[in-house]
Amino acid sequence: MEKIYSRLAQKFTRAYSNLPIKIRDEIVAVVNGEPISWKIAYAEITNGTELGERILKTLKKLGIID
């Protein structure tokens, strides 16, 4: 699972770094009923939290990262 998480985290980071700064405040997904902005997703994913893992799974499911 760690290898998959790492690969998805890298893809997310690449996508995030290419976003215009104003877009980073926008909602990218809803996880556990909570809206998640690009900035929140970045913080959770780079810190390796459990929520970050759920965010990555959701983004993959939505086709935002593959």
C-alpha cells in the first residue's frame, strides 16, 4: 500500500504545483462529508495522514489523478 500511496502522492504533488494559486483554495473533493480544498489536500497528503490517504483514494476514484 505504501508504494501505491507514494505514487499517487507524487502525481498529486505534480498536479498541485501546476495549479494557478487562486485555484488552490477551491474544493477538489468531498471526503467523509467534508469539502476538501487543494490546499488542505496538499497539507494532509504531504504530512502522510490517514485523511491524506483517503483524499488520494477519492481523487483517484474521481479521475483527478491516476
